[in-house]
Amino acid sequence: MRKPKEVRIKYDQQSMKVIRGTAIVATLLFVIGIALMCMEMSNAEILVLFAIYLGGGLSIACYAYLAAGWFYRKRLEKYGYCFPKKKSDYGGKIGNLPKIKHVEGTSLFSEHSKWCFRACIVLFAVFVVLDVRYYLQWKFMKENCTALFGLCFFFYMIWIIFALALKKQSNKEKYRDDVEPDTTRKERWSLEQILLTMIILCLLCIFANDTAYSMTNYIFNGLIDHDLVQADTVRKGVMCAITEYQKENAEENKTLTGQDTYATLCEGVDITTWGVPGDGLQALIAENLYVEDFSLMRDDFQLADGDAQIFVKIDDGVVTVRLLNPAKEVSRYSRSNKEIYVESDYVSKYN
């Protein structure tokens, strides 16, 4: 049968001293880089970036190592061991360390797994709330929003998996602390390992949530641009029809009907309510817009969800097209009411 490996010493005073000195040098390098950047030295941009990224990254790594060593020292002292000056003096094995006091009990730090288990459940709930908030804000985007909402939710489930693993490791009979010289039980994750994992998971979840918002907003703006172009197409078609209508009716023998339609256009009307063209002017507008039934135009605008309200108004020869609240639910959940507005020669805006 294979003999189990003895528990090794992870940190000692010598390595901590070396890392502490490295951390000081790296911090100074980072500070110098920041100072040079503030001085705006254009001739040393590469040097500045090198100092900032190398100094910053190395500082973070060194301080993380020092923090882990500090936690490890506290665990050794809790179990009655001294913190060694050099691991090699004791063969690198915890069992060879001298005890400065006698301590009863095992798995003295199993509570860390229980606390972090609860913290993971809370963080999972927080990110699920953020995911639901995203869905409520963008649910009018339908498939895009639902897909990203589902992907983020399944990704956040990693908190539950991590929490269950921590719950399992709180078992004192099957798991031991990393400073116990007991090879019959598995080693549980230390507090610094758990915290580092939780920080990485938080950053990944924040990135996932922010990516969902950014992607949806990008698609949303693309749909707005499409609808602006479509609204301007309607404006041009109506303007051409009105010009032709006025030209025909300027002659002595009026050939086109539609005085009532023209009057309603001057007041402003939702042309999707016309349905099938009922007079000459409506027929001329339908011909220019390539439609047989104005009600079918409700599907031409992607944000309108099949219910576009296309208000057209003529004022001193200028045709204005307004899509009032093209996405019905945009005005809900703290989002202001939206409308697409197009007039003159493609002067457009989105409010």
C-alpha cells in the first residue's frame, strides 16, 4: 500500500522576509511609474507602462503571499507550533516542528468553511437579484435578453457548487486544517484560498453582468438606428406622395381624391389606422411606401414589437414622422419614455 505523504510546511520566516523586500521594491516601482505618468513624459511611455504594470502586478502577488503567510502563522500558533525561520531546518515537515504549548482538539478552523459557505449563499442571492434586475430592465428585447439572463443565471450557480464544497469540508472527521500533521484526513481549503477564490468569482460575475448589459445596449442601439432609417423612409415616401398630390390638384381638373386625408395629415395621424387605402392620396402614399395595407407597417419597426404607431404630420410643407413609444415597456422600471422622431432631411433624434 502506498504510504501517505507527510504534511509539508508552506511558509517560513526566511521566505516571508524575501517576499517583503520584493513587495517594497515592486511598490516603489509602481509609485515611480504613476509619478512619471502624472508628469506626462511622452518620451518614456513604454517605461512608464512597464513600471506600472510590472510594479502593480508584482506588488499584488507579494502582498497576497504575505497575507497568506500571516494567516498560516496564526494557524500554526493556534495549534501550538512555532513559526520556523527556515523550513529546511525541520525537513520541511510540520510534524518535526517543536511545540511551544499543548493544544487540545482538531480542525480548529473548520468554522471558516461554515462562515464562507453562508457568504457564498448570500453572494449568489446578490448576483441573482442583479440578474433579475437586468431582465426586468431589458425584457422588451425578448430573445436577446432572455438568453443572456439564462446564461448569467447558470454561471452564477458556481456559487452554489462552491458553497456545497465548503459545506462538505466543514466535516471535522473527514477534513483537517493544513497545519495538522494528520495524513488520514483530507486537507480543507484554508481561509486565504477561499477568500481568493471568492474574489475571483466576484470579479467574473461582475464582468458577466456588465457584459450582459453592454451587449444588450449595443443591440438596442442597433435596433434604434434601424428604426430611424425606416422612419425616414416613411417620411420620404409620404413627402413624395404629397408633392405629387399637390401637383395633380393644382390643375383645373382635379384627378386625385383625398382632401379629408390631407386635412388629417395636417393635424397629425397614425397612418397604421388607415388599413387598406380609402382614397387617392392614401393610395398614392401606399404606392410610394410599397404597402397594400397600412396596418401591416406596424411590423416594420423592430423595437415596436408588432405594434408601431407611426404618426405623420404635415406642417408648412415639412413632413414629420414620429414613432411614439415603439417599445411599450421601455417607459417602465425607471426608464424614461422613448420615441423616435424624424423630420425634414433626415434630422433625427432618440429621446
